[in-house]
Amino acid sequence: MLLILGMVSGAVAGEFLIDSVEIGGSLFDEQLRSYSHDVDLGENGPHGTTSHVAKFNGVTSQIEIPSGVSPALGTDDFTIAVWVNVDDATGDLPGEILSQYDASTRTGFRLGIDSRPGVTSSQANWRNVHFGIDNGSTPGDWTDHGRLGNAILIFGMAVFDGQLFAGTCEAGENEAGRVFRFDGDEWTDCGAPDRCNSVSSLVVYDGHLYVGVSKYRLRGSALAESENPHLGGTVYRYDGDHQWTSCGQLPETEGINGMVVYNGKLYAGSLYAPAGFFRYERGTEWTSCGVPDGKRVESLTVYNGHIYASGYDQGAVYRYDGEFWEHLGVIEGASQTYGFATYRDDLYVSEWPNAKVFRSGGDTVWNDVGQLGDEKETMPLVVYNGKMYGGTLPTAEVYRFDEATGGQTPPSWTKVARLDWTPDVQYRRVWTMSVFQGRLFAGVLPSGHVHSVEVGRNVTCDRALPSGWHHIAAVREKDRLKLYIDGDFVSTSTTFAPDDFNLTNSQPLRIGFGTTDHFYGQLCDLRIEQVAKNADQIRQLMAAP
């Protein structure tokens, strides 16, 4: 297989092409070999063809093409087109397809298949295609999407089947935690799966939305305890139209904090003692998978072939390989750990009581990357359009991570918003986040509102990308972005002034890594053309050998 950069035989003017062809006995030419690292080559391309494909291992595979060789996109139209092959039943997530993004100036573009497990208690996004651009733009005003029912807390959010779903805590004696769905304009009440006060965890698994329920102890947020006496601990599947099917009670569990999909299986953990961690089998059957040293495992994420878990019994991180737990050390100064994000290929974790974030340095090493203002706790972490964001307690603020650049500037956190102004309470929290319709959403306590903002310009496919080969085309056309999946138009961005988004920067073109995690899967026929292709032209690309 050969990756050809620049003008190739048959290419049209203005086309930058990475193509795959077979050559006798040689995998890469010498120039391209120097750009590539741990990329394996194979056959069996889309539609059962014998096309050669590039296989990325999700950990070290990458191609980095210097900026002098890469296209300078500027303010011009362009089309990115690529065949991707991803698999549901794996121990890793798909990650970044392509990016040319400068984190220090927040300039450039990125295209990826985004999953966001470990957003406090929920798997906020699952295999959603996201194409975004930015040029150091100032975030717009946050939109308040209102209070959901009588919610005092938005416990979790997840994007499913083209809509945003949110789980609530309602504290009244005759109230119960509910699920609401948002189509971009209105909220629809999907009902209360159970009688307890909270829907605490949401996850997309096997083509359905699943939720875990809890009796949340509100004194943990310095509020009066709920009058609702009912315990939780059950997982439900959403079957549409207010229909909820019980998938079983987790043994000795009154609340569910974390759920995650790993190796094609659904896992869930207990919110309160006794500690428990379980794998879903079928029907209402759950198998106990043990816990590390008797400790609770709370927020759950997937990273490089393992489940990682935070903890409320100690400020530690734990790792699970599908059979055994491993203790990865206690975070300095932390008594509890809260949420995870994978940013620029590294795993980050948030904590209490210093509102700091730590980056994994391998084994049991965790490096301090700074405190979010003067806050006490950092909860959700989300990577959105090239940057990482975190939500806090006690004043419900949102911060952007501005990492060290060139070894000269220490990492810092920039405050971008405060989202809850409820008076006369001790704690206000940004509890959960998700990305939907190209916007960053956040849910808060104790007002029970949901807010959102767009940074740069973004377009998303808000449905899980199924396993197998799919063609993705991301288009910048004049004053908007467009996204096509398998030749079908999916969505478009909000409009913008083209001159406000000059994407040229000094960064290399990165294939298979960038602003989120290394790509895990296969790529074929990846091309960037400096023209905005229409639907018919994209379908022609799909049909070409």
C-alpha cells in the first residue's frame, strides 16, 4: 500500500489526495514512511473489495504530515472524504480521524468519531461523528434551555437517535426521577422509569438507550434530604413512547452512578455502599465483576483497551481489563475522583476538594495540570471542538483548559461561564455535559436547568455510527459546514462569515490522532479536496474503485 501526498495521476487541480494503491513488495515510499508510525496495512476494503487499507491500533498508530506539505485551507471551501471501518465490540474507542489544529491559538479543524464515557455518571456521547472548525473565536452567549420538570439536578445526559436525553432528580415525596428528550427546540417528558428520586446514569448500548436509577442522598450536595423513600439500583431500557423495560436490579444496590460499554458489553457500578460492579448478560441478569480492594468504582470510561474508574471512597483511579482490577494510585491531595476525558491522547481525571485536574503519566503517576479558578471540585470533563472543558462546584462554573505551549507557559484554566445563580445555597454544581447538534450542553444543580453554547462552528451526526465500513464526507461550503454519512446529507452548521474562520496554522496534518484519542479502526481512500463537493459528487467518490 502506498499513501500518495499532493498531486497524483488523475487528480484535479486543487486536490490534496491520500490514496491507496498496491505496489510490489513495498508498503510505503521512504518519504511517507518517515511520516508514519505503527500503521499496519491490509486488504478487505469497503463493500468487500480488495482495496488496501490503513489499520490504526488506537494507541500508537499515527501519520503526521508536516505543515509545509499539508494543504493550507485558509478561508477556502474544502471537502474531506474517507472510508472508515469501526467495530462496536472492542476494548477501545474510535477516536480522531483527521485534524490540523493549533491548541494554543484554537485555530484549525478536526474530524472524529466521538464517544464521551466518564462524564461524571454517564456515557454522554457514543460514536457520534463530529466535524468542527475554529479560529480562536470567543464563545457566544450560553442559551438557557429551561428547567426540566421539577428537577433540582440534571444528573446525566446522553445523545441517542438524533436527540439529547437528560435524567433528573426530583426530591418531593410523590415525585420521581424522570427522563426528558430534546430535539433542539422543545423538551418532551419521556416519563419516570422507577419510583426513586433520580435517573442517575444514561448510556447508549446495542442500539438502545439504557438508564440507571438511584435514591440520591441530597445531603451530599448540602441540600435537604429527599422525602421520596424509594430505593433505586435498577437499569431500564427505553422502548419509546413512555415505555420502560426493566433490565434487572443490581444486587444490594440502591443507586447507580457509572455505566459504560466495553468490549460490546454493558457495565454498571453502585453509587453507595456496599461497593459493586456488574456486567449485563441478558434479560434481567447481571454478573458481579468484583471491585478493587472493596472500594466503590464510580465514573467509568474506556481508554486504550481497559475500563478506568474513579472513586468516592478514596481519591484514586482504578483499571479493569475484563477480568481483574488494578489500583493506579491515589491522586495527590484528593479524597474523591469524579470524571474522565481523553484529550490529545492522554487520560485526565477530575477531583475533590481542590477542583484540580490530573493527567496520567503512566503506571501510578498522575500529573497536576492546574486548578479551576478558586473552586473546590471539578466534576465533568468534556473535549469539544479541539479543547477540554470542565464544570465545577461550588459556583457552577465552566472552564477551558489552555495547556502549556512550547514548554514555556504553564497550563491554565480559563473561565468561560457561570451557569447557576441559585441564592442561599452552599453548593451549585455543573454536574454533567454532552455535545449535541454541534453545541456543548451542561446540566446543573440546584436550579435543574440545561444550558448550551457553540464554540467555533460545528456539525455532528447525533446517531451512533454502526459497526462496519462507512463513508464520511465533511464539507466547508462558503458560510456553513455540512456532513454526509454514506452519501446521505446528515446536518449543517450555523452560518458564519467565511473571513472569520481562517484555518491556516503551522501545525502538521495529523491522521489517526489529534485532539481526542488515537484512532482505532481502519481508514481507506482519505482525501482533502479544496472544493465543496455536493451530494452527487460525494456519491461518485463512494462508487469509485
